[in-house]
Amino acid sequence: MAPSHDEGAPLGPSYLDAERGLWSWLTTHDHKRIGVMFLAVLLLMFLLGGVFALALRVELLTPGETVMGRLAYNRAFTVHGVVMVWLFLIPSIPASFGNFLLPLMLGARDVAFPRLNLASFYLYVLGAVMTLWGIFQGGVDTGWTFYTPYSTATGRDLLPVLVGVFVVGFSTILTGINFITTVHTMRAPGITWMKVPLFVWALYGTSIIQVLATPVLGMVLVLVALERVAGAGLFDPARGGDPLLYQHLFWFYSHPAVYIMVLPGMGVISETVCAFSRKRPFSYRVIVWSTVGIAFVGFLTWGHHMFVSGQSTFGAGAFSLLSMLVAIFTAMKIFTWLGTLYRGSLWVSTPFAYVLGFIFLLFFGGMSGVAVAVTSADLHWHDTYFVVAHFHFIMVGASLMAFLAALHYWFPKMWGRRYPEGMGIGTAVLIIFGFIATFLPQFLLGNQGMPRRYADYPESFQPLHVASTAGASLLGFGFVIVAIYLGWSLRYGSVAGRNPWGSEGYEWLSDSPPPEFNFHAPPIFPRPPHEYGPPRADGEVDHAA
């Protein structure tokens, strides 16, 4: 087991004890409490989206109608997609762990705009409530992409959902602005740009995408609303509109949104790989510049979602090459992580198990992404279960592995408690295996031509659907176990101490859980954040006079 740092004297009451009562939480400006509130609501959204995912898998257990009709199926996959994409995956890591850890990693007392941070939380909650109310009362069945012309012509009441997602997007923009300003203006002395923790770099790249891309989503949602309310005719062919215009605008945001989901996860993995191999990164600069490269090139690849839409041969070829360029930046990260692990002093732990799951799913899903970026292959796989499996491996699998790695790695930092490590490792193996068992058969279904979003299918596809549903059952069971032992640990877990992982990350230089304002005095960090080696002679952290 890796050595733990000297506990030192507590820095004062923790953020959990600084103020008491529900009102103190609802009106707080403390970034840590806001991060915890985001985490609680996000976990509720994940539960809701997961329940509907299991309902879909149960329906697909047999051909024909199993537990719901076709209209109910369309509504169920709309709920699942809208909740998982807009209300969980996009804000998941930045809004929760990013809010909690960014100032700690920079030696700051809080984010640059604490009131704006609280406002972003309430905007998210307002948008989530509006979205869910709109879906359930309006019976929305458009799917999470709201594709025209169906979304502009359907009799379902889509307007509250469009407004809800629009408001959630505003929350995302405010969080991105806050993070960018904090990174630029509130770094402690000694934290130069090349000493910024890798998780912060990932949040910084993500925030740039959020600020630049999310307004495009807001614009296209407003245009769909105008189409429905005022008959603007932008996307309706009967009025001279073009449905493909909607697809271009939607995917110009939504493909960068894939990196809003996965880039923060890459930052989590960069932190945990160093912590559990007891080594500095194989190449800090490669990880940094590949983050910047993914954030930039991600804006140039939206057209690979539209290979079958009739775009020009040149356009398809250009989007294909640019999509493969993203794979190169991703491969740079993977090989850097593997280089860090090589000959490291590996500490097998629950977060480390999720790190291995992330690397596998990102590699496998990334290679399938290269495959669908080939135009001739995509003509066969487009709108089949192959694409469903691909984006679940990347958007859901990799992002979820990173989310769980972060939850377990920083659980002692957030709550000051430990969870049962043996149960954590065993459950991590179950979840990873369950995820692969769920979506690997879907690659095979797609290769055989099974269309996505269909409630029925020929009997020849049933064995693979049964296998997929069995895997989803294991996956759901694994999440129940995680909820049980982490909930138990909040009250009965052993005291963690300041730094139970012996990590060299800056955030561990404060108490666990941290005090209200993180540090008593402005800290100075003279060393890089991932510098593993002999114990330092000058203690944990130097404070300015």
C-alpha cells in the first residue's frame, strides 16, 4: 500500500460543519457545497435515465410487444436519451467534481464568481424540471436529437422540453465562463501554466467548448420553437425550409458535446493514473496539448454524422480525415497513460479498476469510431445498433468509468470517510463486465443490419438481444451495490485522514474534508502537481506569510 502523508493539524471546521441547516446549503456560495448539490441531483438524473434504459432492454428481450407498445417505446427511449445526454452526461464531471476540486487544485479560496456558480446550479435544476415536466406531460417521442421535420410537425407538446434544454445550456455556459476565469486569474503563486494539474487542463478545454459551442445549441432550439409556434419555415420543406440545415446546426454543437462528456473524464484518468502508479506522467505536455487538440478539432468533425445525407464526396472525405485526427490525439493520451503505468508501483484499488475499464472502453470505442469515420463502412452501419454500441462505449462507458473513478478517488476528500475497498473492487469488475456484455452484442446486431430505435425485430436477432439485456441486468445490479456501500460509508466508513492515497495532487494538501475556505493562507506550490518521489523535507505545503 502506498504511504500516506503526515496528517498535520486540522485547518478548521470542514465545509460540512461550517454552517448547519438546509437553508445554509441552498444559499451557499461555497464551491464545494455547490459541487455536492450538483452531484446529488446528477445522481438522481442518472437513476432516472438508468431505469428507462432497463425498461428498454426488457422490452427488447423478445420480438413483438413484451411490456410496452411501440408508442410507449418511442417515449421511453426519448426519456432515456434526453435525461442521460442533456441532464447527466454533459454536466456530470465538470458540474460536480469540477466545482468541488478546481479551486482546491489551484490554491484558491473559491471560484471567480461564487454567486454565478450558485445561479448555474439553480438554472440547471430549473431546466431539468422543465424538461422532465415537458416530456411526461407532452408524451414527447422525438428522441434526444429532436430531428426535423418530425419535431416541427408532431402533435406532441415539445416546446417545454426545448425551453428546458435551452435553460440547462445556459447553466453550462455560466459554469464554463466561471472555470475559464478562475484558471486565468486565481492560480496560487508557483502554479505556472505548465504546473496546472491535468484535471484542471481538461476542465479548461471543456469549458472552452461549452462557451463556444453551447450558444449554437441554444440558437437551434429557439429556431425549432419558432418553427412550431410561428411557422417560420426554416426546416419545413413544404415552406421552402431544409431539414438538413437543422442537422448541420445540431451536430455542430453535439459533436463537440461528445468531448464535453469525455474530456473531463480524461482529466480524471490522468490524475488517477499518476496516483496509482506512483509516477509522474510519461509526458505532461503531450497530455496537455492533446487536450487542446481535441477541443479544437472537435469543432470540425460534425459532418461525419451526415455521411448518408447527400453531402459532396469532398465534404465526406474531409470530415472523415478530421474525425481520424481526433483519434490520433486520443491515442496520444492512451499511450501516455500506458507509459505512465509501465514499470510503475501499481496500487490495485477501486479507482484504479475503473481507470483500466476507462482505457479499454475508450480504446475499443475509439477504434470503432475510426471505423464509422470511413464513409464506405458508415453507409452500412449508419442508424444501426453498431452506432448505438459505439457511442455508448465512448459517451456512456468511458465517461461513466471516469465518473466512478472520480467518485471513489475523491470520496475521502469530499466526505472524510473510506469505503470497503474489497467490495469496491469486486463491484467495479462487475460493472465493467456488465457494460461490455450489454453493448458488445449490439456491435454484432448492427453489423447484421438491426436498425436502432426499433421496438420490434426479426426472431433471428433475439439471442443477441437476450445477451444484451442480461448484461444490462448485471450493470444495474452493480450500480445498486455501489449506492449501498457508498451510502453506508457516508455514516459508518472509517475516517480517511488527510491523504489516504498518498497522492501528490494539490487538492490533497488541504484537509479531508476541506475547511470552508480551503486554506488558512494563500498557499505556494513550488513543485509540479504529479511529482512522485522521495518524501519532501519541507512538509506538505508552503504558505505565504
